[in-house]
Amino acid sequence: MTARLAARTPEMYRYQFQNQLDVLPWLKQSEDAAIPLFDANDWIYQTWAYDRHDVGTTPGMNGDYAAALRKIKAKTLIMIGQKDLLNPEWEPLEASRYIRDVRVVTISPQTVTGHASAGGIFPADVDALNADITSFLDLVTQRGAKLR
């Protein structure tokens, strides 16, 4: 249940539930559906992996996060969800400072769907994802040309 709460911005709740108390039955229904599928160990291991991931530990980088990001040679697309409570906007923006060939895009900037913006819940987000990813892939593949 924590993931359901953490992944949603207050703006999402206001958009989805005109009456604030209408969220309570939805939360209960979500909890009842999730509990049989939920494995606390999975959540723990995901959290550990997330917290411990550091590109600076790449062999030869000696813990230097910026140096590791500077070594990226591939064209890179970073997509940011506004008000993402699990992946704060400043983190990918900071990383993008060190990647030489990077495109940074805000997912569906006219909405504030936070972490859920990449989840396909809202049609506007899906449309934005499809358009931005297609545009990036067209650039990378030179509009479908075979790469060497």
C-alpha cells in the first residue's frame, strides 16, 4: 500500500477524486487487491537495489559519479515526471549535466502525475511518452536507417 501512496502526488488525488473522502474506498479496494500479490521481501530488495545503485562504482571510476556519467557514449534520453516523489526531478537533471549527448524531456508537462507519469495510467502521459520516445528513436536511428 505504501507504494500506492508514495507514487501519487496530491495533485493526482485531487484530479481523480473531487470529494477528498472518496479516496478512502479506492485505497481500501487497492489494498485488498494488492495484499495477496504483495511480497514484502520484493519491496525490500527493490529498495536496497535502488538505494545502492551508484554508477560511480563502475570499474575504473573509483566512486566518481560524474566521471562515470561522462563516459556514456550513447545518445541518452532522460524522461522526468513532474513532482515524482520517488525519483525527484533534481536527480535526473543533475545526472544530465555530465552526459555528453543527452536529451531531457518532462513527461506530459501539462499534467502533474508524478511517478505514475511513466505508468500508462493517463492517456496524456501515454501520448507524451510515445511522441517523445518516437522522436528520440528517429534521431538515434536516423529515421530508420540501418546503423553500422
